[in-house]
Amino acid sequence: MHNHVFAVDGKVAIVTGGAGVLGRAMAIGLSQAGVHVGILGRTHDANMAVAEEIRASGGSALALTADVLRQDQLEKAREIVLQEWGQIDILLNVAGGNRAGATIGPDQNFFDLSMPDFSGVVDLNLKGTVLPTYVFARPMADQKQGSIINISSMTAQQPFTRVVGYGAAKAGIDNFTQWLAVEMAHKYGSQIRVNAIAPGVFIGKQNRSLLLDDQSNLTARGQTIIEHTPMRRFGEPHELVGTVIWLCSEASQFITGIVVPVDGGFSAFSGV
């Protein structure tokens, strides 16, 4: 397989938020391609469940309990991975999320914003990508090779109503992705690449109640999103895997600093 342009077997990946809906799908997809995967998140049992699922199907995985906002915990996780596998080649920054107080509901206005919740959302999504990168990209810099993939959002390029904190943080991720791509190429050479994936709307634990009612019918907001998605459906988590493998492999060796939409055409459609 090693001469195959999409080969990633034998590489070592860290997936933050690896027990979430999207993180789990990407971690499993990488493991099926022969990658050793570290499942990183705050909840030990959830990390273990994904790691055991991967091992049960013949893959290689570690559960890494760490908060993406705690440098000491991230450094401990890094030591565990380096002791076990000796290198870190791929970092997928999937950890993120939202808080009610940083979202403006239909019956609220901007002045109902909770500033502590706004700060918390920006910290989780933006700093929670910068800090793991700060920790896990160090071995990549030493070996002058690696692929960092951040998770952007449709709301980064074109803001969605309501999600003021989340949208601002994800726009920050786009900028950081470009900045770091340039920095790494200038300082450590062409084999450390930094890109982002902007998923369209996928249903996860965080947004399910916004998009679907108790009978799994579309809410008004869910209906609006479907109407603005040319493929007329939400994304399925496994549909992110191909893009991840492409961005981790030599198939994309001249690609850095881009944000790839995986969105069923959402970003191409004006609504008219």
C-alpha cells in the first residue's frame, strides 16, 4: 500500500473531540485506513468506548483523557502517545461546541448575550484548537512532517443567525488555519501542512433539537437549511472521512492553508 498516493497506514493521529459524533466517525475512518488513533476528550468512558470499538475491529487506538483547554493534560497525553507509538503525524482538531448564553434565540436580541458564555465558546472552539496544536505540532516540527486539520463551519464564511459566539470562533479558526499554514511552511518546510474542513450541517448531539423535533421532523430552522442545501439533506458523519484521508496523505502534498467545504453544495447556493 505504501506507494499508493492516498496511503496513510502506519501514521499516528490525535483526534480531539474523538468521542463526539463527527470526531468518532473520522477516528474510525482513519483507523480503517491503518492509522494509529488517539481518541482525546474530557470523558474517559466515552474515549474508551471509541478506542475499544476501533480495537474490536482490528484497529489500533488509545483513549486519552484531557481537556483541550488544559496544557498540562495535553502534554501528558502527548507523552503517552510518543511512548506508545514514537511519533505524531496527524492532528484533527474536532473538539468544539456551543453554549446557550452565546446563542440569541428567536425571541431574544443581541443585548441578551451572556458575555461569560461568549468567552467560553470562543475559548472552547478557537483556543481549544490553538492549544492542542501548540502541544501536538511540536513533534511534527521536530520531524519536519505532519498534517494538521482544523474543523471550520459554514457559519465562518457566511454567518448564521443566532450562533454569534460559535460563528465568530469558527471564523477565527479559518484565519488561524491560514496563518499557521504559512508559519509552518516558512519555518519547518513543505511537509507540515495545515488545512481545515468546513462541514455543512450534520446532526450531532449539540444541534439535534435545533434541527429536528421530538418526532424527528424538521424544525423551521432545519427546513431552511435543507432548502439552502442543493443536495436536499444533512451530511452523514462518515462523509467527512475521504476528505480527511486526502488531507493527511501525499495525495494533497502541495495543499496547505485551505478550507474545504463538505456541505452538499450549501456554500455554492445563494438561495435564489
